[in-house]
Amino acid sequence: MISNRTISNLKQGLSSSLLAKLGVVLLVLLVLMAAFAPLLATHDPTRTGSFSDTGNPYPPPGFDYQTTIAQDGEFEQVTVSPSSDHLLGTNNVGQDVFSRFVYGARVSLVVGLLGTALAMLIGVPYGLVAGYYGGRVDDILMRIADVMLAFPALVLALALIGVFQQSTINVPDPIVMAGLAEGMPETIPIPGTVTIVAALVIWVWFARVTRGEALSIRNQEYVKAARGFGVSDSKILLRHVLPNSITPIIVLATIQVAVIILLEASLAYLGFSGTTLSWGYEIERGQDLLRTRPWIAIFPGLGIVLAVISVNLIGDWLRDALDPNVEGTERGA
Amino acid sequence: MSIAKFLLRRLFQGVFVIWGAITVMFGLRVVAPGDPATLMLGQGATQELIQRVRVQEGLNRPVSVQYLDYLRGIVTGDLGYSWQSNREVEAMVIERVPATLELAIAATLVAIAIAIPLGVISATRRNQPADYGATLFSLLGISTPNFWLGLMLILLFGVWFGVPYPRGLRIAFFGPIPYPRALIINVIDMPTGRRPVGFLDAVVTLLQTGSIGELQTWLKHITLPAITLGTYFTALITRLTRSGMIDEGGKPYVTATEAKGLPGVLIRYKHVLRNTMIPIITVLGLQLGTLLGGAVITETVFNWPGLGQRLIDAVGTRDWPLMQGIIIFIAFGFVTLNIVVDGLYQYLDPQVSTE
């Protein structure tokens, strides 16, 4: 499955490539930031500022962001520039941009990893069955996969968004529950719909890659021998075919994490994510204030770029070290 | 198998895939929550009215009958009516196609124009500063979400390109346009109230009056969106060109042509690059979907009056007939382009087996 040679290839790849090292370091930092978000955040990321007229973060009726921004002192108090209190300033409703940047990593990484895992759960068995049985079964299953590939990823995601009710799952935050971080939100909203939609869009790549592997492995001597001994198909698939096709699946999975992070950001930017705690959504909020308050849109964007770069670099490293020549891994986004 | 036979088979597969795509979209509408008649009429509609619309739209018939009816409609070019605007979906789709097409073509041209020279330079100056620069650029290019890139470009160059407003160009359609006129994109710069400018429009003006003003305006409008949409492809093609040139450059025939005394530039561009084009075209074919998906987002950022923006509106209002129409159209275009790319592939590399 994972041989010593593979491991030494990986090590060599890591020590000889500066970019691979950079990717690993970046990802470790991002994961740490996401894990310890409540300890790193300087403010409750959901706490808004308020206008004294209305007592809420939204300006009084008739307030025109574009024309009154410079003169309106109230708005100045809600949306402040970077300072020692608010490291990266506050957004259009007075929430701390730095704290939302830190928390945004959680949503991005969780959706990326969960979505990929879910896509593997659908795509890998699908591909195993298609490739192992071949013939008519393979034909039917792969024609269905072809249909899924007729839709650009984002377009299919938008269609699925139309079907599912947008929902978020509020996951309790263990650090806050343990009382280690005062005043931080007790739960993290994970956009469940987006995770499922991403998996439904991405799985077909896993199906194709796994199928290709299974197709070549099923005619190997050891598989034939196992079949001759009367070992059941499900056992052969799990014990022989799957472990021997795992390398390209891992490389593909790494790159799909980046794809899903970008997909989640895009859907959130378009307002279809169902959660407001997302880098993509922050960019949407910042775009109308781009000229006068660029920090609202700049920093969450940097977060996305860093997350995607780190995952892509790790994907490149794995691909070069394991050299599986996987279809579908050329896509970086 | 001959090329004609191969293409015929691909065409047959294409028809099957498009039928599948139509079926998927129909199925999604059937399982989608919300009663269509209520969505059409809005919340305040009376039960009686809802019932009447259900009968009128044939929504009370069995799903299988509705499905066959929908298929029949598509074959005859009838995609139904939008629930929101009550206009014919096919007209709403077609009038938006030129804008998206212009953007996609411009983005592809930007990508090819930058990426291929960059890739060649990167490969010939391997491990030199120029190569590191190109590598870093392509890494950033494939990792940057294009909506953010678009906003950053507006922030940095907006003023320069006469973008007067923080969010994009504020371009908007001037109401529905009759069919033939839709071939010429009608784009209007809202703050200045300038006349619509599309590429064909600008060219026609140039031919009629000899004035290049229109063309300049068009160029100003399309530059930033084209760069935004094209960056991912620029990055991807740079990567592919570089690795392809390096692989190909090590082959014996290159040494032979060098020994023959052919100038390096000629070898690089005539022989090596040409052989590198084949994998590039394959990947580009696979990536057309990303281009179309990227267009959806880019259009939103720049308020570009294309199909993508209309799709976002349709999803937002759950206007299923319009959504279905646009998505089926995109799938159709995507599948057709892929067949074209396959044909091109055959043409470029006669060695490729058509089996």
C-alpha cells in the first residue's frame, strides 16, 4: 500500500523542494489558526458595531454608503480602519476583520476536508465497482459519470443549491465549551449544504480515477489468484484493489481540497453559502466599500489564496514524489 | 477507424450526454422544494389562481408526461417561460450569449498571448530568475479566486481604466433586445450614460464612420474582466508549456536539428513548441468548464451582461425554467466544444489512435 520506497520518495521530494516545504509550513499554520481560532481572535467575530440612531449595525434608513461615507461620523465609528484595537479594521457592520479572518479558516478547511471525504465516499466505491466488474456495468456507470462532467463545476453547484435548502450545522466549539476563551461564540456554523453540494460536484473525478486503477488491477495475477481461491468480490475489492489504487486517489484528494475551498468561497461570495462566517462572504461585503475601505475585502481574499496555495503545493509535492499521472489533477481550481 | 467515423461516434456520445444533462436538470426541478405555481405567482396568490396556473402550465399532469413534453420542447427550441419575467427562456438565453462569448474569447486570447511566451522563456531559462518569476506567477494564478482578483484589479487599475465606481463597470442591459440585435452586444456605461458598446457594434461604427472611439471604449470595458477570467488559464498554460518544452527539448530530434545548425529560436518555436501544443490542447479542452464557471463569477464582479449573471439571478429567485435553460445551454456548449477539441487533437497529431 504505502511502501518504504514511497515514504523515502516523499521525504526526498520534501527536502529537495523549497515550494513543498513552504506548502507544508503554510498548511500547518492555517490548521493551527483554525484549531485555536477562539484563542487567537481578538474580538467575538460575530459582534457587530452599532449606529447610535438605530442601535444596530445597520445604518438608518436612507443611508447611502457611497455618498455619505466620508462625512458620516457614525459610519466611521462602525467601520474603522486597522488600528491597535482592530488589527485589520472592521467590516461594513463593525465586525472585527482579523477575528473573522481567523475564524474563516475553520469554515474553509472544514468544508474543504469534509467535502473531499464525502466525495471520496461516493466516488471511490463507484469507480471500484465500475472498473472491477467492467463490461456492461462499467458502461452504464461511466456514461452516468460523463453526464455529470457535462456541467461546469460551479454551474452544477448552483443548480444543486436551487434544490437543497441552505442550511448550516452549528458545531459546538470545544475550546469555548472548556471555558478557555471568554466571549467567543459557542458554536461554529459549518455550511452543511455547501459541503454536500461540493461533494456531489466533485465525486465524479474520484470515480474516474478509481475506475481506471481498478480496471488495470483486476487483471493482475494476484487478483486472478484470489478469485480462483474463491475469495468474495467485496473482499478482493477491499483487500487488493483499493489498497493498490490508493496513491492516485490521495493525490487527487489533495488537489480537490483546493478545488472545494475555491468553490465554497465562490458560492459564499455569490451569497449562496448559508453562512456569513466565510472568507468568500466577507469579500462580497467588502466590494461596495472597496475604494474607501479596501481592508474588508483584501484580507479574506489573502486567506483564500494562502489556503489554496498551500494545498496546491502539497498536491504538487505528492504528485511529483508518487508520480501517479492522475487525470484530473492538472486542475488547480 | 477514420477521423470521420471517430467524430461520428463522439457526436453520438455527445447527444447521449446532453440528453442526460437535460434529464438531470428536469429531475432537479421535480425534486426541488417549493410549488412552481406559487413561485410563479408570488406569496399572495389565492388558491384558486394557483390551481388555474397549475392546470394552464400542465403542472397537474404526471411527471413522465411533463418530462416528454419538456424534451419535445427542447428539440423544437422551446425552453418554456421564465417564472419571474414571463419571457421566453430561449430569447433570454440567446440575448446574453454574445457578451459571455466575447468575454470567454478575450480571456482565452489574453491567456495564450501571455502564457506561451512566458512558458517558453521559463523553459529556456530554467532555474534562472525569469523562470522563478514565471513559476511563482503561475502558482498564484491557479490559487487566486477570480472574484477577488477582479476586485483587486479594480482597486489597483480601476481609475486608470475609467472604472468610476468601486464595484465594477456598472454595465447594464438597456431592457430586452429583439433577436437580431442581440448578436451585437449592448453594453451601456451607467454613470456616464454612454451608448452601448459591443465588439461588433464597435467594428461596425469603425467601418461606417472611421472613428476608433467605440473600439477604445470596448477595449476599456473588456480589459479587466478578460484578465480576471484569463489569469487562471494563463497560469495553467504557462505551467504546461514550461513542462512540455522541457520534456520535448530533451528528445533526440532536438539535438539533431541543433547539430544541423538550425537557429535556436526556430527550433524552439517551430518544432518543440508545436509538439508541446498537443497536451496543452487536451488540458484546455478539459478546462473549458472552468472557463465557463469562471465566467459566471467574473460577470458578477464586473456586472458584465452575460449568461452567468442571468444564471445567478435565476438561482437567486428560483426561476427554474430559466435556470434549466441556461444550464442546459452551457452543458450543450461545453460538450460541443469538447468534441471540437477532440477533432482538433486528431488533426494536430495524426499518431493519436482513434480507437
